[in-house]
Amino acid sequence: MKKGLIVLPILILSMLFMGCEAEKTPVMPGASELELEGLSKGKAAAATVSAEAMGEFAGYNETNDPDYGIYSYTLWAGKHNDAGTVTVTNDDANIFVTINTNGSADLGEVHVYVWSSLDDFDATGKRPAPGQAPYKASGLNSDSYTLSIPADISCGGTFYFSAHAALVENNTSDDEAGDGSNAGETAYAGDFNSPNMYDSQKGAWWSYSPYTVACFYDLSGTVYEDFDNSGDMEDETVFEGLTVTLTVGDEVFTTVTDADGNYLFEHVEGGSSGTVTVEAPAGDYAANENAGGYSFNDLSSDAADVDFGFVPLWDLSVNVTVEADCEYTLTVTFDGQALSGDNGFYFVENQFPGTNYELLVTASNSEGTVTESWTGSLTADLTLEYTLSLDCPATDEFCGLIANGSFENGLSSWSGSAYTTPGNPQPLDWGTYSAYDGAYTIDLVGTGAGAGYIEQSISTVSGSYYKITFYTRPNTSPNSGNEYIDLTVDGQTERFTAEANSGWTEKTYVFQANGSQTTVRFAGVYGGDDSGAFLDAICIDETDAPNNGGGGTGNPVLGGSETAYAYGSFDFLNDGFSRWGWRNDFDINTPRNSMTQPIYAGAGQSDISKGTLVGYVKYEVVSSFVNLLTVEVSMLDGYEFTEFQLYVGTDAYPLKNGVPTVAPGQYTVVKAFPDGMSYAFANNGGNIFGKDGFILLPGFGSAMGDESVILHLTVRDAQ
């Protein structure tokens, strides 16, 4: 085809302005089209000039930096015929107007006016004469021609142009298709959608178009691993395939890093503001360079080094084994901060490389201290293992949960004040005695010092049951009668008797723990001389629950009336009776003396594991002057009693026709003191249903001592 040039400096531009590389991420401008103005000779048509009027966006002109926009308009011939396109772009110093016809015609002449302001031309006046245009060419006979117009270019600057063409017969074969022939027609650059803007114009019709310079910039950078936490990506590893996000206003654009860790957002509109962020790589990393994202405002140049660095974070594991068969204290500190461990395992996570850390491991007890240490920086996950050996002091042997229950290590593990004669504890290798277990035992009554006690706290589980087993025997020098030991657990006290002339006798006591720690106390009972019962071989173990509970509480129910007895030191069966049950000895002559016993129902063969714990009874001496004895019964939730029989007397058991008996019906016989006394808790012929009972028994002689007590109840599930 034929091409033409004018004398002015001209750059031939075609669709090369619209080229862009496929791998780049274009960001389209915000406006979509440029409004055009149409005027008739001597009469103004309706027209508006919009600051956003940017025509139909057609691509990018990448010949300079920044990139500039290319905008396209339709070449209208004879007002309504599509004769081709007019594209407008610019470089740093020129505006380029390219007129290109389709197959309906070729260019004969072209004429272009360019103004920098609406004040520079009469937009409402008659058509500017095409022949007077400052930029023009004639005798072309070509289908495309570009005019270069020098201009003072600035981003966002607006120009106004009127592009006219005189069309001739089409003589080229490589044009875009066109309808009919527009040869001989005059043509103007107009709205790219529709020529309706010309409908109101009469006579010499024409149009002008605003053109705003649109600038575009690139945002690019590298995402890398800052392995040494230096903030410098030299010689560092890069991340491929991470998603990078550009946010401009409400628009969001994404790309991914390439094999070199690079990313590019091309053609970001000048003057815009936004942020660039990148997804964190898989694994434990902390953002370093541009942590939190890169922000820009009023973009006016390329941003070529928007890099993102991620520092790898490392974990430190410490395994500590302490070789010691005794209690010890183990501390592990990391940079001066104590670590919390589990079974000798300590863990510190997400530590930065390039920093020197100090680890200190210390194990100590009363015999000494052993330490291990490590200092260094982390360049990968690290596991340290240490074995520390400690000497141990002499240890107490345990019997179940109790320590030194046979006193082979003196009074170690015990607190209190135990008085013995001779020694503390006392080896029984003299006379006819020997300890029940090992070489040592203890006497809780001292020479001229009265009664002492010992106690020890053990670890328990609230609600669980525990059985205490121990052995007692009387000290027959100088006393030849019964001797006593009081056992107190969780505020409940029970007195145990070392009967005169007996040997070592096993005693047991079952209790339910109320917390994580339970204190067990053994106390001597001072009888006025310097001897007390011997104590040895204490053992405590968890045991099965004795079916404690009651109807309506979610625990086992009784299912009917049951016989119940207060638990005691003396078993009916062992004393020759065929009925199960227990009795106790109780000193009513000691002021404020008290004893508390559990009450078991249905404990056949006097086996409490077969019975149900239904309550407790407390005996207490109110006053030694008048010897008032209170008997208080407290039933557990879910139970009540319907009959109450109590025996208190100097005889071990009530007498019927001079013969000892344990029949509860005999307890109701009131005999003159000191032969015996009984009390029946009844009302209106026995129709009493009680949860708790409290009675007062007056009238005892002031010189009495131990009395035998038996409590019998008929119990049932609470109604």
C-alpha cells in the first residue's frame, strides 16, 4: 500500500502500541471510554467534557517509561458509516494520531487540530476549516496514516483534538472489511460505539474529542528466604509459586512468583494507591523485609524492588533424664526464662537464626546440684539430650502410701512429738518384746511428758476410699490394763484399744478422702502413768468403696429396711456371738472426750466391704462434773432410720438373765448405773423416721471410766 509523510517529525504507529507480553499482569485503567463532542456549523450540539472521558482503551504504548495508554475512536464517514478507526497515544514529547481506514475507502487527505484547552477553540462555533489544520497531509491514497504532534506531556494532562479525513476509492487489499463504499465522503473521529451524536447537526458537521494522558507503571520484586536473618537476599534461596496480591481500591489482582522468585504487576495506573502482599511459605517462617505488606500512594514511578523476605524459624527440643531414686528439683532455662516441661521433655519453638542462645539444665536435691549447658545459634531444628545423675539421701520405705510406717528410719517423714522410753523411736530388743516389723516400734506416751502424736500427709484422690492397717500391743511396764491410740483422719477420730495381756493385734480403718491431700494422725492417750500402747507397721492403700450412697442419690439403694451398726474395735463374731456387729470402749470420764464411727448397713459377717455406709455417729462427753454424754447420728443423703437402740454400760454387752447378749431389743432395758444403761430413740410407739438424731444421757457417776457402747439402727432409703 502507499504511505505518506508530512514535513513535521512523524512516527508511524500502528497496533504495535497494543502489544504486551503474555506473562505480565496488566492492570486496566479505571475509566472505560472517552466522551466525544459534536458541533454543527453555527449551532452547538449538546456536549459534555468529562475528566474521566478516556475513550475506548486499546492497549499500552511501551516505547517510553512510563507506559502510556492507547485509545481508539471510530472514523465515521458521512455521519453514520463506519470507515475505520482513529487511535491516539503519546510518548514523552508527542501526541500520535493514527487514522486507519477499512475496506470501504482509502485516505486521500487528513487534517488534525490539537488544542490544550477548551479556551483555545470555539467549541460552539462553526467547524474549523480542515484545510487550515496545523497538522495535515494530502495526496495519500493509503489506508493508514500517523501524524506526530509535539506536546508538553504530563500524566493526567488533557488535550482536545479534531481528526478529519477526506476519503477516496479503496485501492488496498489488506484492509479490514467495510460495508459499501465511502469514497468521496468526509469523515471525523467520533464515538466508538455510535454516530448518533451527529444526528442533530446540520450542514458542515464535525466533532472533537478530549484525550487524557494515562500513565502506567510496574510493581515488581523478589520473594526470598532470609536464612541468616540479615535482611539481605544476596546468595539466599528464593520461593517459587507463592501467590502475590495487589490491591488497588476495590480491585484485587494476583500473580505467582516464577522460578527465580520474581513477580511483576505491569501497567498499574499512575496516581493510584494500594498494597502488595504475599502469602507465607509453607513451614515456620516470620516475615522480615516488608513484613505486613508494601503500601504505595499516588503511584508516579516504577517500583522495581518491592522484595519480601521470610526468616525460617527453628525449634529446640530438650530431653532430660535424671538418674535419682529420690525427690529432686529440675529446672531448664532458655535465655534466662524458665521452661515448662513434661516428664523431662522441654520444647522451644519458632526461634530466629543468627542469634546466640543459652540453655541451662539444673538438677538438685539435698545431696547436691548437677548442671549441663549449651550455647549456640540455631540453623535447623535441634534436639539436645542430657542425663544427670544425683546422689540420694537415705530413703524411707513405703507401705502403700505411707512412708516409714515401721519407723526403721527414726521419725523421718513424720511430724509431731512422740515420747518413748527409752529412745525415740524405741528398739524393742529388751525384755520379752520385739517389734512387729523390723527392729523398731514407737510408744506415744513419754515419761512425765504425757501423750504425744505423730502425723503424715499423703496424696489422695477426692472421693476415693483408703484402708489404714496398723498393729498395736499394750506396754505392760508399768501399766497392766488396756491402753489406747486415737486415729484421726479428716477431723474424724476413732479410738483403738490395745487390750491388756494381748500381743500385736491388727487394726483397720476405712475412710473416704475429701481432697488431694489427707493428714493421718496417731495420738497416744495418757492414762496417768508413763506407758502407752505401742504402734508399728502402718500401711495405707486405696480400697474399694463400701457401697456408700443411698436411694435417690444415684448410688446403690437398700431396697428395704436393713440392720445397721456403728463400726467398732470389737467384732460380735470374734466375741462368740452368731450375729454380726461391733462395739467400742469409750472413756466417759475424760472431759470433751469424743469418738466418731461410721455406720454400716447389711455388713454380713462384719465385713464392711459387703455393707453400705449410711452415716456416722459421734460420742462426746459434755462435762466431767455431771458426766453428760451426747450421741449424735448423722445419716448420709438418701438414707433415714426408723429405729434407734443404744447400749452404754460397764459390761461389754447387755445382760439377759445374767447372760451377755447382742439382741437390739435388749438395749431398751434401762438398768441402774453402773450395771448398764440403754436408750431407745422412739416416738409414739416407734413411729419415728429420722435423718439425724441427737440425745443426751445424764446421770453417770463421776468416777466411772471406760464404758462399752453399741449403736444399732434400722435404716431404709429416704422416703
